[in-house]
Amino acid sequence: MNIDKSGYVAIVGRPNVGKSTLLNSLLGEKVSITSPKPQTTRWQILGIKTLPNAQIIYIDTPGIHREDKRAMNRYMNRIASSVIIDADVVVFMIDAQSFRSEDELVLDKLRKIDKPIILAINKIDLLEDKAELLPIIDKIKDKLPFAHIVPISAKDNINTDALEQEIARLLPEGPQLFPEDQLTDKSLRFQVAEIIREKLIQMTEEELPYATTVEIEQFDDGEKLAEISAVIWVERSGQKIIIIGKKGERLKKVGTQARREIEKIVGKKVFLRLWVKIKENWTDDDKALRTLGYE
Ligand SMILES: Nc1nc2c(ncn2[C@@H]2O[C@H](COP(=O)(O)OP(=O)(O)OP(=O)(O)O)[C@@H](O)[C@H]2O)c(=O)[nH]1
Ligand SMILES: [Mg+2]
């Protein structure tokens, strides 16, 4: 290895454009959870990619959205904004299918910084005709002096190599910052909680994905078996009833799907216990947010 370039690369954009899918695609591993519902990512998540001559530290961020809601929404936007300020390079991601006012919200933040910004136009696999890209590029190319404009599909790995090459070119000179076999900054405990939360988001509707968070209470990593207990926090008793489901079926399904995925990452059998508990209004309570890990 002869690493002489390194730096932090923020992946930012409004919710649901595909930021976490891109992070996973660039790393070739699932590091960040994804879902068809907006506001899935709640933290900054590092994904470390070590190339022969450069180390790229990608930072997945929560989708930037309007702040008219709760302390949790303000928390998520604050994280994304601070990552923009601290990064060396920014990848601004939009969805080829629609440019919305929340994209403008992101642009407003990007106008305040002075560093290379790459525009990544995602989900081009959904365009029937590639000619549809031209009016999209036309509409947005003068909004900021972008270093590059790269149409991609994060889901189908289209053009993501080209995107990475442009990113690597823009990295500042610098030493290796993380061991070459390190993939993320997040602990196994964090990843387990996120996997459970992903299954919950995928299996619930309406306000429920936004009212749930997962806390790992016990993590006994034995030689052949990992024993894990996790609490699913919700805001109201009605939400608890929905998550548990008729005869406990929904909770059981969440547990089974999460356990299968957790077994893959820990490489052994997993015994997973899930509890659903109520903490009223936790998403709009700064103190509750802090005790649940949103710091
Ligand atoms: N067709 C298609 N779907 C995609 C692509 N990239 C992401 N998606 C889908 O878009 C949805 C949102 O993807 P995420 O990666 O969770 O989006 P995000 O920007 O991280 O969303 P937040 O974390 O909520 O801000 C998921 O259903 C993905 O499968 C793509 O290139 N093509
Ligand atoms: Mg995400």
C-alpha cells in the first residue's frame, strides 16, 4: 500500500434519494440500513474504502428535510449539516425522477461551503430513455458550480465506479486514517439495533416507522451463540399493539428476519429476544433522545 490521499466524503441529499444504498454499493457490503420510506437513516455512518493509493471515508447522513416537526427531525438535520461542514468532498445526491423543494433546501446549505461538490443523479435505471437525463441536468447544472455531474444507479451499480474515480481524484493529500480492514466506525451492537429497526420500518406503516427506536439491553457474544435482548421503544400503547400484532405474529416476523441477518454478520447462531416498551413522546423530548443514543 502506498496511500498518499485520504479524506472525508459526505453523501447528502433529501430523504429517500438512495444515499445509504450508494454507501453500501461503494463498499460492496451492507453498512447502512435502507428502506422505501423516507427518513430511514438517523445517524452519520462512516464507510471506509481503502484503495491501493487512497483511503476514502464516506459518510452516510440523514436526509435533509423540513424542520417543522420534532426534536428528532431537528437532530437529523443538524447531523447532516455538520457533516457537510466537516467533509473534504461532498456528493450531493438527487433522484432522477423528481427534483423537489427539499432538494433546494440541501442546495441552500451547499451554497455556504467552499469545497468540491459532485452532483450524483441517482435511480437512472428507472428512466425509460436516457435522453430524459438532459433536461434534468439542464435544470440543475447552473444552481452550483459542480465539480462533476455523474448519473448513476446505486441499486444496479451503474456508473458507481466512475463516481468513485472522480471522488478519489478530488481527495486531498493525506495519510491512511483507518486500518485497511476496517469498514465502518459503528459497533456490532449499533449494527444489530439498526438491522432490527430496518425490519420494523419495512413491516410497519404510517407514523410507526418514525415512532420506533431500538435499544440493545444485553449482548452476550459467546463462542457458539450470541444472546441478544433488545427493546423496541414506541410512543403510545396503540403502537405497541400494532408492532406485536395478532398473537404476536408481527413481532415474531421482525425477530426472525432480523435474527437471520444478524447471524450472517456475527457468523454464529443468535438468540434474539425483543421487548416492546412505551416512552411517551420520545421523538420530541431532547432528554429521552439523548438516553436513547441520539447525541
Ligand atoms: N430503482 C432504484 N431504486 C433505488 C436506487 N437507489 C436506491 N433506491 C431505492 O430507494 C429507496 C431509498 O433508498 P435509501 O438508500 O434508503 O435512501 P436514503 O437517501 O438513504 O434515504 P434516507 O436515509 O431516508 O435519507 C430504497 O427503496 C432503495 O432500494 C436506484 O439506483 N434505483
Ligand atoms: Mg439513508
